[in-house]
Amino acid sequence: MRLTVLGSGAACPPAGSNTSGYLVEQDNHRVVLDCGHGIASALLRVRPHFDIDHIVITHMHADHFIDVIPLRFRVTRDMDGVPERRVTLHLPPDGIAALRDVLRAVSFPEDFCSNTFNVTEYDPGQPLALGPMTATFAQAEHYIPAWSIRIDGDSALTYTGDTAPCPDVAELALGSDLFVCEGTLMEPETGPVKGHLTPEQAAMMACAAEAESLLLTHFWYGTDLSDVQRRAAAHFDGPIRIASDGLSCDVNGATPR
């Protein structure tokens, strides 16, 4: 199994970076996890023929799904075109209605994506077959309903999406070869509603999950990434990498290309 980081930024990412998006590949089967702004061009840079099989969205915040709209134009530029091959777009519960609302807001017809993609909503309580890989889910701790995703194939990868500290997500990630975890905040949230992690909190979740290695991601503009690594290393003894757009690595061993 191989991971390519298409976007490692938060809602307003560092200059030159994209928001959330990750390509997972095994046995010529390709899955994109999240599709925030900038991900369409990043994906077409590495897969110009758009030869992917599935897109799985963790939650319906724009920095995690909005580029499914430009990717729809990669399939066909016709408003009512019928594609020869349909990529399956897996949305979270109630995601179809949310996507329709966005399409109406930007003056596209409600079926703009469903007439091109195979659009469906996953059941977080059930495994999701993705060719030679299988996805399982845990509800994250975020401002809106959101799900973390574990991908099992010849290796195991868990991607948190957006979450505050969450035992269910750590349990989902138990024994993962690679834990792709957000480390968005410089200070812990103190209000009644929480939705993100500091590097320390991310590292402690990696410890709780007994993950082999940690890839920290989802950074705001202006983040000191060397400080992020230093702070995480105080709480996790395994290998730690900082995600950057274009990084590609083997999931088992997290060896960079």
C-alpha cells in the first residue's frame, strides 16, 4: 500500500499548499481520501487520466470535499454528459443533501455530480469494500458530524480527518502501520465545542493506538513545522514525519519515495 499526500493544509493552508487530500494505492486500485480545494489539480498532476476508483469524504466541510466539483469536469465538460466509467464518490451520512445544497448555491443543477459519479453515502457502522482494501470508520470529535477512516489491505493506514482527542478514533487506529493525524492547533481548545488537535494530542493518540509511525498533517499558514515535530516527539517514540504536498511513502515502514 502506498500513500501520496495531495494536500496537507487546513482551511487556509500555507502558501503553495492545498487543503486535505490523500491518494492510497494498492494492486492498481486507487482511493482518494478527502478532496478539499486544490486537490483536483494535485490529483491530475499524479494521475492525469483520473484513473481512480473511489473518493471517500470524511465530512462536509469545504476544505475536505469541495474539489469533487472541478473533478466532475475532468470526467466530462458536458453538463449532462454520460461517462464511460464512473468513479464512486462515497459521502458521509446526509452528505448527498449537503452536496446538493452546495451545487444549488453555486448555480449548478442538483444532479451535476450524480449524473457523472456513482454517488452514495457510506454506513459508518459497516465495512466498505474498496477493491483489495477495506475501509472501516469511527465517529470523530468535530464541529459537525465527521468520521475517521481506517484502510486495511496489505498494510493498515488510519486517517483521522478532523478531530479533537477521541478514544474511538484511537481504537480504530489500533496497530496501524501509519497513523495520518491532524496536528492543527498550537494551543488546546478550551471551549465547550472542540474539533482539532495539537501536535502533543496527536502524538498521544498515536501512542494510545500503538501505531508504528505517525504522519502529522492539516496545517494552517504560518505554522512552524519544526516546532510541530519537536512537540510531537516528546510524546511519541516512533517515527514521525511532517506531511507536505507531494510526499509519497510506503504505508508499511513509511519509506519516502
